[in-house]
Amino acid sequence: MKRLLTVLTAALLAACAGTGTGTAPAADREIKTDSDQTDNDRRASIRLELAQGYFSRGQFNTALDELKLALQVKPDMREAVNLRGLIYAAMGDHPLAEETFRRALAVYPSDPDTLHNYGWFLCQQQRWETADALFDQALAQSTYRAPARTLLAKGVCEARAGRMLVAEKTLSRAFELDPGSPAVAVNLSEVLYRNRELERARFYVRRVNGQPEQANAQSLWLQLRIERKLGNTAQTEDLAQQLRRKYPQSPETQALDAGRYED
């Protein structure tokens, strides 16, 4: 189970960093053009973009500095308030992160991005039921434009809670909406592997490993374990060679060399 949680968490990082993909409040649904932006809007947007870049690279203090500058210009900027909660969570200040998400929902109570990110934060705290309720609230927004992202997070959280059959259904729904997502495919494959649906698990992870730009140590290791369970010796050896050649220092290669197939 430890290896499963590592794989699932890594796949969620990019998804949870996303902001600004949800539904705007009714008063803001007018089609916006460049001429609608004020100077303050443009300055805040530039600072937010810089903050998102620093956040994605793990430079949390610098990201927070840029975010503070964005909020000085535009204090009610939904995307900036949302990202601030993610940064506090990444910095390990969980009380401040939770307070930030609560404040954001007080201003934008139906914002699916905030509901998604707050739900993922609570999932990391193992507050399964509350996290699940927040994911469901995000998915209930009829004009939400990123449901597959939230279904992925919801499925990961269900898997972490040990609800593997429920997670399988949730991740299958995510795959139906976004069949091209390697994160969805690998996570669904991992859950199917844990549910002993080996042929189905193999189908999804092979879709990822068949694309060199999508394959990584985690996806190769997952397929190797599936092929091994199926008794496919040649494929298992081929995947082992790929792991050792491409990712010699990875935790997956170390587990392979130690014979720890079920970590």
C-alpha cells in the first residue's frame, strides 16, 4: 500500500496546482476581452503567473512573496486566494492553509477549484469523509470545466482510505472523461492491480508505457509487477532492463533489485 500512495500522490501534484479552471460567479460570466482588463488586473495576473511558476518548482517562499504582491493589487482575486492555501499546505502550515481555504469558500462558496483543492488538502490529513463531500460539491457544479481532475483526486482519496472498489469506479469515470491522461490511466491501473483485475490493469498502464514521453519509473514498475503476476517472464525481464537502464537510482529500481514487489 505504501507504494500505491506514493504513485497516486505524485500523479496528483500537477492536478492540484491548477487554479482558475472552475466556474466564475454569475456576475462575472460576461465574456471578457483584453480591453476589459484594468492595469491592476494585468499587474495581479502577472504576479499570479509568477507565483504559480515558483510553486510548481517547489520555491514556496518566493511563490508566496509574488502572491502577496498580487493580492495587494487585487485582494479579492479568487485564483490567488486559492493558490495561497496550496502554498501554506505545501509549507506544512496546515492550520493556516485550512483557514485560507475556509475564507475562500466564504467569499466563493460554490467555486469548484477551491472545493477541489480544499478536498485534496483534507485527504492528505486523512479526513476522508469531509474531503469526499467537498469533491462531490465540486463535481455538482453544472458548468465545472475540470471534472476529470476532481474525479482523479476523489479516486486517489478513496484508495488511500482503503475503499478500492469505490476508487475503481471513480477512476473509471475519470478515464471516460479524460482517456488521454496518463495520471488517470496509471492510477486506475494501480487500483485494478490491487483489486486483482490484472488483465484490465495491464491494458491501462500499457497505454501509458506505449508512449515514451509519458512513461516513467512508476509506470514501468507497475507494469512489471502486473506482468510478473500474470507469469509473463519475457515482458517482466524487458521492463526490468528498462528500469535499470533509464532510472538506475529510482526507488522503483531499488525495490526491484531488493525483490520488494509489494511495497
